[in-house]
Amino acid sequence: MCLSPHWCVLCKGHEENADHLFLHCPFSLNLWWSLIREVKAIWVIPKDCFSLISTRLDALGKGKKALILWGCLGHSLLWNIWHERNRTIFDDYSGGSELEIWERVKFWAALWASITMAFKDYSYSYIVRDLVAAVL
Ligand SMILES: [Zn+2]
């Protein structure tokens, strides 16, 4: 089953499609829950990718910094899922730990946010250390 080109390489338990890979795969869900826990938000995982991109992502608040950081976190999470999938398929990679990937999600999100004007007075390390405090 794992050799099938249509099988999810992250969980090896479901056919791969965009909704499964980015939202409902147990691997991806754990990353989403890590994000939700970290920002102390209440958020329902969308039913599909269309709902994800058409939903205003404001779990960190409605301020400019909150929207930017939340956007960076969402994009970083999706990008890291895609990166992990491709490494597993093309690099014969057995996968990193959940914590390692979650740290990568935060790293890239904080780095991307830190180069925006809204975060010009904040260092990358400050943002990554406390995502919630960074948007206050
Ligand atoms: Zn899966």
C-alpha cells in the first residue's frame, strides 16, 4: 500500500488528497493541534482546503501583528507538511519527530513575521519564544 503513488506517506493509512494531507492526516492534525494549543485558541479544523483558505484566520486576534503572525504560522505549517511529504517520497527520509517539525513551523513563521514592518521592533527569537506575547 505504501508504494502506491496515491497513498499518504505521512500516515500510511489513507489515500492522499489535498484535504487529507493538509488537514485531516493524523500527522497534520497533530501539527494543527500544536498550533492551536500554543496560541491558546479555540478553532475548528476546516472540512476542506477551500474552507481553510476562505476562512479568516484570526485565532491570535484581529490586530495587524496578530493577523500577520497567524498567517505566517498557517503558511509555515502547510509548507512544512508539504516539505515533510516530499522529503519522505523523494529523499528516502523516515520522518522527523513531531516536536522537531513543530519547532520548524514556529521557526519559519517567526522568521517570516520578523521581516515585516509590523514586527520591526521584535527579534525573531522573541517571536518564536512566545507567539502570543509577540502580538500583544
Ligand atoms: Zn495521512
